[in-house]
Amino acid sequence: MGTQDAFQRLWTPHRMAYIQGENKPSGPGAGDGCPFCSLPDRSDEDGLILRRGQLVYAVLNLYPYTGGHLMTVPYRHVADYTELTAEETAELAALTQQAMAALRTASGAHGFNIGMNQGTVAGAGIAAHLHQHVVPRWGGDTNFMPVIGHTKVLPQLLADTRKMLAEAWPAA
């Protein structure tokens, strides 16, 4: 039970799965359990996929930093940005732009953090399969919770966020 104190508890059990390595590949190959390779085989709803392009798809992050945190991911299993073809690079950029538009429409995002962590040492959770993060931001969204409480407050279920963003996605 622990010692009583004045702190409230906000339980985020979904984060424990990430901390313990759930859904992490067993190796660097596409056949080593890469979730980014297997997601396209699932339904959009089940895989939290927002948009499917020819070479790249957009998917919600299963362990988000903020509500609406999504990723643009090439179908092809490549680790490094320099390995993308010109066509993959162009579609990755286009889907990122569309994601920003959808997030502005659906949630009124004020800004974005967009980027890739290249390699495990750079913070990539799944370094073997390139993915670009699109993290919506709002004025005042960085409060005491992540700094003091080491907790991120997500006000919406991922399935509801996926539906809202998929409906707000601009026509290509």
C-alpha cells in the first residue's frame, strides 16, 4: 500500500508496456517482429492507421507524447533517412504536411515537433525501421505533469483520436 502522502495518483499503465519493450523487434530485419512492417497488414482501425499512401503510411503512436502524436512510416524496411528513394522522401514529406493539416483541423494544434531519431543512440525506440514523428503542440501544454510527475496526460482514447484525425485528413 505504501506510505500515505498528499500526492494524487494518475495511473498510466499503457506506458509500462513501452518501458518493458512490448512490440519491440527481436532484431534489425523486417522478419524480426518489426511492428512497422506488420501494421499495414491490419485494418486501419486495428492498426491505428490514419492514411495509406503508395510508399508511406501515417499511423498514431501507440505510446504518444501528446494526444494526436503520429508517425509517417515508409512501407519498405529501411533504417536510415539516406536509404529512402526520392519517391519515398517526397511521399513522406507530403503525408507529413497532410498530417499537420489534419491535426490543425481536428484539434487546433498551435505548432508541431517533427523529427526522426536516427539510431538507438539518438533515441530511436525502433531504430531498424525509419519513422518520422509528428507531435502536435498547444500553448500551455508543457505543464508540471511531465516535468515533476513524469506523466503525460492524454485526454482521449487512441481509437477516438484515430477516427477524428482520419475524418479530418485532407484529400490528397
